Amino acid sequence: MGVSFDAHPDSYRHWRLRVDGPIAWLVLDVAEDAGIVPGYELKLNSYDLGVDIELYDATQRLRFEHPGVRTVVVTSGKDKVFCAGANIRMLAASSHEWKVNFCKFTNETRNAMEDATAHSGQTYLAAVNGSCAGGGYELALACDHILLVDDNSSAVSLPEVSLLGVLPGTGGLTRVVDKRHVRKDLADVFATRSDGVKGRTAVTWRLVDEIAPPSAFDQAVRDRARELATRSTRPDEPGIQLAPLRRDVTDDGIRYDHVSAEFDRAGGTVTIIVRGPSEPPSVDGWLLAMTRQLDDLVLRLRTNEPDLGTWILKTEGDSDAVIAHERLLLDSLDNWLSNEIIQYYKRVLKRLDVTSRSLIALIEPGSCFAGVLAELALAADRQYMLDGPPVDDPDSELRAVITLTDANFGPFPMGNGLTRLESRFYGQSDDLKQLHGTFDAADAMAHGLVTDAPDDIDWPDEIRIAIESRTALSPDACTGMEANHRFVGPETVETKIFGRLAAWQNWIFVRPNASGPDGALRRYGSGQKAVFDRKRV
Amino acid sequence: MGVSFDAHPDSYRHWRLRVDGPIAWLVLDVAEDAGIVPGYELKLNSYDLGVDIELYDATQRLRFEHPGVRTVVVTSGKDKVFCAGANIRMLAASSHEWKVNFCKFTNETRNAMEDATAHSGQTYLAAVNGSCAGGGYELALACDHILLVDDNSSAVSLPEVSLLGVLPGTGGLTRVVDKRHVRKDLADVFATRSDGVKGRTAVTWRLVDEIAPPSAFDQAVRDRARELATRSTRPDEPGIQLAPLRRDVTDDGIRYDHVSAEFDRAGGTVTIIVRGPSEPPSVDGWLLAMTRQLDDLVLRLRTNEPDLGTWILKTEGDSDAVIAHERLLLDSLDNWLSNEIIQYYKRVLKRLDVTSRSLIALIEPGSCFAGVLAELALAADRQYMLDGPPVDDPDSELRAVITLTDANFGPFPMGNGLTRLESRFYGQSDDLKQLHGTFDAADAMAHGLVTDAPDDIDWPDEIRIAIESRTALSPDACTGMEANHRFVGPETVETKIFGRLAAWQNWIFVRPNASGPDGALRRYGSGQKAVFDRKRV
């Protein structure tokens, strides 16, 4: 049945979520025997995908169900241990694609914590009340402020390089130098020293923001949490409930209310159809529901369907209804919920951007690639638009259009800080604002909004060939190519993590020095030392 | 004996260099049977490391021996073929480290062509007079202007993804979108279409700058070359000769006049000693000679000594002499030769930055880490400075110092556009200008210029442990870690090529889909189709 991303605080195995006025407590207390797959024990608050699915659920619920929360304290429920990072035995036993996909999801959740701090007035505070290693420190790095207990033993550390022969790949290397501005020679020492750095030195090196002795630690955390809460102007309003998602999963696809996916296993493709709103606009209506469904679908497809390498993106519905709905939200961004929904859709679009699948948008009569949904087309690697009537109804007067609205000019930046339109036309001097409006196929071609616009005679063959030739390519080469093309122009901590750090980690993960039978990842904890091919590459 | 990087136009096998007033012609005419190692034929103007060593030599001689040259026309001496890119059989038969090192060197030469255009008034013009595929198009991409013959058959193409299952890894993907601003969906089509794009479409897509029919091509090239030459203010002065390098190569090291390297094969280290000037300052004196020697050493070590994974950087000499020498050059940057030498040293420092070896600088009494040589220390991953007398002479009054001069505040930017000091203190608000001056060990520690400053009692053990613990780490993890730490902050086309594109390519190179027995790279030309694991990672 594959991995489910459903979770609820009432049934968390690994986290406790407690809301106390403007401050929420997110307490990591991993159940050792509750790994998401069998074969390892989650000792020392180490985590696997199951632990991170709960964390992701908590970060989402805090934003939607607890709008009054202004500070989120991330801490540990165990004695002397904050978090030991990703579970090594899980990593060592996992397939390459599992490891990479797991790292991507954990990266996205950590980015979402920073996004909550930046855009939702929910500031994350790491209350590091014990040893904090590897992915544990990377979790702390995603918080806005790190408070470390000064007990002569609790250290922050990145032992991946020295103990496992891999990188701190969940943003660790990048955030240390690019976010926290640790001097790079000290970062080098830190990342090669398995016992890490503690106490005053950790502050001096900028690895943590402050320290407090054990006797004063809890009070220091509460004081800092209250201080951070004063930065926010978040209203103390009731939240909305994120009800369980309804979905129908079969061997051939997944269907939700507004989103569906049809698998072609022989062809190696998925056709994803996003349907526009059928109800009148309401703040908590279609966009939130569709976004949740699309988010769930992307996560499920990435994790459970690695063989389906090409995603075909379609929409169905009424462009005017899409625009009316998004207008309501974009006109009320001072409303916390409108803002949350827009921010959430932004994050789901970013998930698409870093998804290692080829994305092809098909824009046909009856589609509604307008505003928020036009972003789906712009997120794709290619856009094909039918220039003529529907293929199965040559007498119809229905024609495909694309409509660009305010939604395409700012609210949904990519990880590189540019809109998808800015990325598309990167370095071209044209005034993008003139692209506001509705385009038929010929106009869209002329303005560079689509890759090609075949007529109804050519459409079936051209689309078939485009898809078949894509699925015939090396999946690895596609992943590398797309990762290079999608993020043109400026780089940020976020794009560096997905583009540079993750690429090096992927390389290291498949090298015998890490994952071979004598490699460091496989030999960790065995009592035997790793054997390395010493050639530098 | 390993690879030699010595070359001279009189003995080129693959290129012809002709200088005609302000215009130089660099004509690729590869000798099929003259591969640098046996086992393949260099058909269709395809290249291997040997071809690129000659190209590198030509780019250097153009700058130093032919200062009057203002336009360099890169073209082919073969009929209907410009260049088919890196030789596939060579790639398929090469070890992983050979492939990666070869790509790095070719990347550096292409960056140097852009550097000549930007900083030496020698603009590169690609006169693409035949089919131009893969690395051939990447060579053209490194030129400032691409003129393609419009003969109904000559296309530019990047067939790596579709035919070989690897990336166009010599800057191709990056330069197409980030330098030439090709729309990213068109870049996607282009990079997956083995037959490429020709004629007017190539101009429309921004893949080339102009086209000309065969009958008008030669004239168009000459016209464009003359037009590009007018941009330059390069003086028509006689150049200097780059005489053959003197070196003494043994099993234990390499010695030049100003640079030497001692190998510790058991320990896996090289100690590199750069000696300061012993003669009075002269423009074409010590810095040029030392730079050439260091360049040659770096290239030889990278190619021939992959097992020596840690480089220990030392200097010997008189800091005042270093400063007097660099002062002469920095005060005469309007002199073409002074400028060339400074630019050349800049490029050699950049080679160090992208070298996949751990770099540790040892700053001891008698060293001369001043100005230009202080950059060597700043390029290192760590800096250790002895706080006390020489270990073998406790009564000596000699002490180690570091001196920062104008040379450390601008003339030698890294690939990310920052100086090494700016990279070191990235995101820290201190005024760097206050670091101008001379620092003893305590001062250097206090100002963050060194990683540690042990006294003469602790020095031997601390250095030994630092080196031994470094060489014990996974070489792959070190490479990935250093690639992430060294380039903090902003990214450029150059850092994207070395950091993002090269990392993905390295990953793809070791995946079975490319390099396995049924992989695309191995099966190319065999008549058998590649077999792919279709899982997307």
C-alpha cells in the first residue's frame, strides 16, 4: 500500500504537541519500536520518515489550527538527548531512491519551519536540552534561534563526515556557513569532529545563539519564547480544522475531490488533473482543499511510485471561477487564513519544482490554466497548448487559453526568489507586466508562454512522441538536467540545499566509500572500520 | 610518468594557431590517431585531455606572447564538422576520477576563455563551420559570440542526455540558461534532442548569435572578428615568451625554482612549499614564474596523484620582498603584462579553490604569507599558525606573521565574486578594511585569520593529529564537504558549473544507467540500446 502521509496529534507516536497561549511546545520523544518499516530501533531520539511525517503534520496544524501561536519551541522529551539525527541503520538498509526521497522531504519540512518564521509570524525556537547530533542539529539549524544547555556534556555536532562518510545533507553544511555565518574554516573543523562543540565555544563559533546552565535552562527557554512571541502580530483567532483527506487509492490511480492521478504503468507516466472550483468563492474553500490534495498526491507519488517518471499536468474547469476564487484570497492577505493558504500553495508549488520527475503541462480546450493554476504550467519543464478545437470534437468552438493574473507576478516565488515567469524569461529584457491577460494558443506561442502549440491534427502524434521520447531517456540524466534548468539565476540557501548539497550527497550515497559493503555507512556500529578507496575525485 | 601539461604551438597535434595582426585563428583539426592514451580514435574533431592541454596552452600564449591580439576566432579545420565534443569511447573507458578530473580541467580552460574576454580584451568568437555537438557546443558557449554556418545541415546540439545518459557537464546546461538566457523550456527541448537546432531557429532560441550562408560565412567571420577587435584597447606591443618550465620530477616529489612538492605516499599527503622572491622586483619576474610553476604543479598533482588527498601549503621567504614585488605589479595594472600576471595568478588561485583535495596551510616562522601569498592561506580549508619560535630552534626570536595588503582586498576574487577574506567572513558585519596590516599569531587568532595557533610545545602533535585525522576521513565526503563550504554566499555561472552541474554529473557518472555494463555511456555505438533502471531518484 505504500507510505501514507496522514497524521494527527492524537495519534502521534513520536512527538507531543502542546499549545499554551502564544507558545506551542513540540516535544520529540521517539518511540524506539515504531519505525515506519521494520529492521531498526529508533534509539536516542533518532528519526526516520515516520517521525518526520508527524513533524510535517504538526507544522501544518500549527499554522492552520493554531493561528494564535507565535513561538514554536522544539525540544526533546528524553533525558540528556535532544536528537541523534536520521537513524543510521535505516539509512544503511535503505535503497538509494528511498534515502534521497527521505532527505528531500525532511529538507522541505525544515524549509517550511523557516517559512513559518518568515511569513506566518510563528518563530521556531530550538531548546536543545541534550546532545544534538547530525540531523538533530540540522533540525535546530532550521529554527530561528538555538538555545543550548550548558551542562559540560551536551554538544551540537555534525558527525556525518567523520563517522558515516556522508554529508550532513539536510541543509547542515549550507545553513552553517550561509545562514548562521560560521567562519568556513571553523565550519570545516566542526563538520569533521564527531564530538562536536559545546558551551561558550558553540556561541563564539556562531553554532548556537545562547547557552544556559541546566538550572536556568527551562526559564531561559520560556523567557526567549515569550520574547520571540512579541515579534509577531499574529491575531488570537480560532483556527480551522484540517480534516482527514478523502482519497480513493487504486492500482491505477488516486482520486481526491479536486485532484486526480491516473497511472500508466506500462508507459511510466502519471496524468494529474487539477479541477477548478465549482462552488462560489470562499476563503477556506477550493484553493485550500485542492492544495492539500495536491500536496498529498505529490508526496505519495514521489515516495510510492518511483517508476512513474513523467508527470503530465492538466487542469479542468472554468478559468473565471479560478480567478474569482484567487481574487478573494489575494484581496484579503491581511486575513491570517488567506495568507496561510497562499503560503501553503507556494510551498506545494516549490515541492513540484524540486520533484525529480519530468513535468509536462498539456493546455487543452476545457482546461483552466489561469492565475494560481497557470503556475502549474509554468512549473513544468515544457508546456504544450492545443491550437484548435478539442481533438475528439472538431466542430466545437471551445479553445484553450492561458490567463495570467496578479497570482503570476509575485505571491508564489520559487526557491531562487524569482517568480516562475521571471525564471522563464531570465535575462530577457522584456517587460513581463505586459503578460497580464488572456492568451490563445497563437498569442501564447508569440509571447513565449508555451513550448509548442500544435493544431488538432498534429496534437495526438506530437504529444505522444514528446512523452514517449521523454520516458525513453535515462532517468538519472533527466533528474540532473531538470535540477540545472529549473533554477536559473540567483541562488539562495534553499536552492543551494536542493541543487548543490543534495547533488553531492546523492553522489556520495552511491559511492562504495559510503554504501559499499566496506563503506562507512554500512560498517557504522559494526566494530569494524570502514575501508576507503583513497583516490580523490 | 603520468600526464604532462607541456605544450607548444610548434608541436601541437590538434590545433593550429595563427596570429594575423589583432586577430588570432585557433583552428581545431584533431589528429585521430593521437589520443593521449591508447584505445580510441579521435574522430570528427572529438577531443580528449591531450587536445585540451593544447587548447589551454594556446589560450595562455595568446595572452602573454601575443598581447596585440584582440579577437580569437575558434573554428574547425575539418569539412562540415566543427567539433563532436569529448570522445565517447575515451569517456566510456575512463575511470571515474579520470572523467571528473578531465571535465574539471576542460571547464577551467573554458572559464579562462571567458576571463580573457572579460579581463584581457581578447574576445573569443566561435566560427561554427560545421556540426557542433556536445562538448563542441560547450566550447562555442564559452565564446562571447557564436556564428553558425546556415547550410541546412550544420546544427548545434547537446546530445549527452539523449544518446549517452549523462549531462553536458562542461558548462553546457548552465551557460545555455544562465549565460545565453535561453528560455528554460526550450533549453529542455534542446538538451533532449540529439539532432539539435540549426539555422534561424538557433538564433531565435538564442543558442547562437548569428548565422551566415556558406558562401558568406568566411567574410562574416572576418567582419565580426574585426568588429569585436574594436572593443579592445589592447596595445600592439611585443609579448613575452613563455619558456619551457624547468622541473625535477622524482617518485617523491616535484621541484621547480620557486615551488616544490614533497610526497608522503604512506600518509597520503603532499607538502607544497612556495618560496618568495630572492631577486629585486621586476614585472616579469618572480610572480609570473611562481604562478606558472604552481599552476603546473596543481595540474600534475590533480591528474597524476589522486591518492595524495591532503595538500599542506607552506611558504618560505621574506614577506617584505613579496610585498615589494606585488606592489610593483599592482601599481602598474594599466600595463598589459602586469594585468596579465595578476589575472593569471587569480586563475591559479581559482584552480586551488575547486581542487578536490583538503588544503591545510601551515604558517610558521620563516614563512612569507603576505599579500599574494596570504591568498594561499585563505584558499585553504584551515590555517594553523605557530605561536612561538621554530619548533627546532626554541631560542630563536623568529616568529610567524601574516601580512594582509591590497592584494587581499580585491584583485583575486573567487568564482563567487567575493574575495577570500569576504568569503571567510561572509555575513559578519565587521569592517574588513581594518584587517590591512601585519598580524602575529595572537593577533591573527583574535581577528579570525587562522583556525588555531598552537605554541611550539603543542604544535607538532596538533598538526600531526589534524593531518592524520583528515586523511582518515572518507575522500568522497571530504570532496563534497569542501565543495559546499568553500563557496559561501552568492553564486555565479562559474560556481554553478563547479558546484551544481559537476556534482550532478559526478552522480550520474557513477550510476549504472550511465556507466554500468548496460548503461548508455557504455553501450553507445555498440548497436545495442541501453537498459535503464527506470526508478527516478
